[in-house]
Amino acid sequence: MKLRRWRYTDIVSIAAFEEEQEFPDRWNFNMLAQSFLQDGFYGILAEEEGQILGIGAIVFNPDGADLVDILVAKDRRRQGIADAMMQALLRECERRELKKLFLEVRESNAAAIALYRKYGFEKIGQRHRYYADGENADVMCRES
């Protein structure tokens, strides 16, 4: 498995990857393209023999950053891919001397919450009915 930064030419493949995962809050092509062009965007992908195994993205801003996406192929979960991507994203945060990293996660997504806690994120709040289906989001923060 290899980790590398997204390239604009990856967006079609990343959008197809998102669609294949059947995750309820997946990004579409336009969302990916707009995010990629946003100042402060940093995206990585995990791949093996040209196949995308996972994606992760952070948007850096003057006050901190937001972890906006971490997604692993449904048939490759629990194989350390999310860990590897999280470590790479956190190394970039350290390189930029980031003090706070925020994220929102479905309150029912126990696997993601466990991953985030493993890396020092703590719940600091909740966004009620944040997702399109009405589910709440836990707001988490990691301070360094």
C-alpha cells in the first residue's frame, strides 16, 4: 500500500470510489473538485496497484483545521488503512504546527469514533440533526 497526495486528475476516480462505498454522506464529483481547489485543502489517498483503498482530507485555515473526510473501501476496513492515513494527516498537521484539529462524525459511527479517540480526539459538542437523514454529529477536537 502506498500513500500519496491527491492530484486534480484523481477526482474522477475518487468520486467513483466514494460512490462504490455506499456511504450515506459521500462526496460527489463537484464537491470533490470544489474542495480540491479550496485554499488550505490537503488530501491523501491510499492505493495499491493503482486501486484506491482509502481517502482522507483536511482543510487548513488560520484558526486550525477540519478533518473533512476519511473513508476506507468497505472490503478493506480493519486492515490498518485508516490508521496509516490518520498518521500521515497528523504528520502534516505537525509540519504546519497546527494547534487544533476538528471533525464531525455520526454519533452512531462507533468504529470512526474509536479511531479518532485513539489519536487524541475528544468530544466537545454535538450538532443536532446535522446529517441529511436527521442523525446527530459529534464534534471532536484534537489539541497539540
